[in-house]
Amino acid sequence: MLGARAQGGWRALRRCASLPRAVRLRVREALGAREAADAVRVQGWVRSVRSQKEVLFLHINDGSSLEHLQVVANPSLENRDLTFGSAVEVQGKLVKSPHRKQNMELQAETICVVGPCDIWSFPLKMKERHPLEYVRQFPHLRCRNNTLGSLLRIRSEATAAIHSFFQDNGYVHIHTPIITSNDCEGAGELFQIEASSEVRESAEKTHFFNVPAFLTVSGQLHLEVMAGAFTHVFTFGPTFRAENSQSRRHLAEFYMVEAELSFTESLQDIMQVMEDLFKTVTSTVLSRCPHDVELFHKYVAPAQKDRLEQILKNKFVTISYSEAVEILKQASQTFTFKPEWGCDLQTEHEKYLVKHCGEIPVFVINYPYDLKPFYMRDNEDGPQHTVAAVDLLVPGIGELCGGSLREERLPFLESRLQRLGLTDAYQWYLDLRKFGSVPHGGFGMGFERYLQYILGVDNIKDVIPFPRFSHSCLL
């Protein structure tokens, strides 16, 4: 049975529906209109209310724009439920606004409160610039904050731009599995999944899928399967890492953009796609979401706009892992982790390398053989044995993308899997090298880390729709 408040909202909708029909416009459409209109209907949420003796002013927003639509009304239309946060439907005339900062405004003839809002208990307050730390406490309400609204519109545009980039360049979009038996990264940081009934059974139970199953850490291996039939493929979906970390750089659930290219023997080909993807998507976001991006660059990271424009004009730098280690060894800076050949680069190392190269994104190539997973192509060099791997480092963040040429030579792959004791688990992967194998490679880019970088956000948890700040804080 509906509660009293829900019933009131339903009755308000019915009252609004009984009014003469008018052209429904989104706030963004109303603000961008070139001509006045006599019968317009706009729906949204009240962002401010200002009542004067002879006029009532409202600002409403429906999520389609950072800018609010000003509504001008007769004070007789005001009622006690018309408050900040309430949901309304306004009908009236769309006219040119006399104010320079807004193109159009709505002269209201009727205002229906569809859903009232208790302003005393509502945690977001009118005309307050709530810090990101504050709105994190309310994952179910924070999308109503201007900053998070801008973030979600930017996410949407960036997602569309990524799909457009790959489709425009002839890639086939593949939906890779979320549930898998593969550990692509080999790090053991996996979420194992079981049916709820299995958890209550004895330890001697059989698995739901007859084998242990996990949430995916990467779609790469499945993309490699598809790269045996399609020369260019990509995927863009959720991935999971069971890292027990509350740092500003890590998420348990995040989105990954991954691509595989067949018939390529050059790491440079992979790097060029990575650079083109970054620059194309960033340029698109800057052009399509100028006001939303400006909000971040004005209030969150004031210098980020100039840095991005500089990066988009310059070619990314390339250095080898060996060169990177020598640069770090000669640095005057003292590192927490001493740089040594054969050791993985830490975040502090990555940030220094970018700074050393002029605050321009840096490709680091040819990593030590023993540092990287089994599928990366052996460079057959020495005495420092390396693989054809690449990481893209960006200012202030560190690693943004990682990729490699894949080992397409069956004897090399068989030998490495045997040494690792993985031959049986990856027999299907060996089969790919027996039946029409070609030189190929690919890469992955963390979507949230990309957004964190272009917007200059300090905490990566502020660029996701629903933050999870502790294991007990799941919505």
C-alpha cells in the first residue's frame, strides 16, 4: 500500500496530467531555445526559491544541464510544499530573459509540486557549496549535488566518445564475461563467487560452475579469443580487484576500456592507439561538456585546464624501462622504494618520471621478463631479459594504461606456462596459437583513473556514481 507522501505525489501527477497539454522541454532545451514559445512544460527539481512581494523566482534543474532554468511566477502560485529539493512540473510561456547570464526564462502559469522535500532533514542545503568529503556520506543523494551532476554528465559523454572512437576506427564491440575462471593478471586479487546456498553447505560441496569462479579482473583473454576472428576488437565494462585498500587511487569495482589488434608486430602501433584514444576522447569531452568541465577546473583543480591543453598539443614521450631506472637512480629526490632494475615501478617513481620528462604523458616500454604476466611477448634480448610491454604514465596519477604485444609463438608460450605450472588451466589459450595464430597486441585503460586525471580530482572515489568507502558501506 502506498504511503501518504507517495499517494500525495501520485495525486499531484494526476492533477498535472489534467492540465492542458504543452510541449515538454528539458531544461537544456529550454535554455538553448532560439525562439519564445507560448505553451511549454518543464519538469525537474527546485534548486532555489526566492519570494518577493510581487514576484516569485524559482530555479529548477532536471539533470540535463549544469545551468538552472529560471522560473518567474505570480506569488499566488507559491505553496508550503514548494521548497528547495521538491520535484515540480511547471507550465507556462518560454520567453527571452532580460538577464545577460541566461538566454531564456519560463513565465509560469501553473506550478504542480509532484514530490515535496523536507528541507530540515534533507542533507543538501540551498546555495551551499558542499565539499566532496561531505557528500560522500550520502551516496543515495549526492547525485543531486552540482559537482556530482557534472561528473555524471562527463562520464556519460566520455563513455559515448570512447565507443565512437573505436567504432569510427573499425573495431567490433565485444561483451566479455563478468564471471570467469581466469585470473588474467596473475596477482591473486580476486573476488570468488558462490551461490548463497553453497556458502551454507559443507566444505565438500561442488562449485556452482564445477570449477572456482571469480569476478573478472580483465576482459583481455576473452578479447584475444575474438581477435582470432576480428582484426580489431574492444570491450568496455566493469572489472573487480579484491585489494583491501582505502587509498585515493584504488577501487574494488571500476570500468576498463580494453582493445586488441591483430596482425601487428609493433609496440608503437599499440602506443599510437592509446595516445589517439586519450586525445580524441579528451577533446570530445572538453568540447561537449565545457561548463561541467569548467566547474572542476575552477573549483577542484584550477590549473588542470592549461595542463590538459598543453598535453593535447604535444606528442607523448617514450623511454625504456632501463632508461627509467637510470633516471630514477640519478634523481636528487629520496624515494621510499629504492629504484633497482628488475623491481616494479612504484607510484612515486612514475610521478617523478613524468615530471622529469616535462609533465607530458610518458610511455615506458620493455619491462623485465619476470615482472610481467605470461602472455606478454618475449623480446629475446639480453643480458637484461625483457618483454614487449608498455605503461602510459600521466602527471599526478602515474599509470593510466598498460599494454603489450602478446606472445603468439606456441613454443615460447608452452615453455613459460609449463614453468609456471599453468599448462592445464590455459590449454584453451594454447589452442589459439595452434589454429591460425597471428602477431597481435592490446592494452587496457582504467576509466575512473582517466576521469580522475582529466578533471584533477584527488580521490578516485569521487568519480564513481556510487562510492563505497568501507566494506560495510554498500548501497
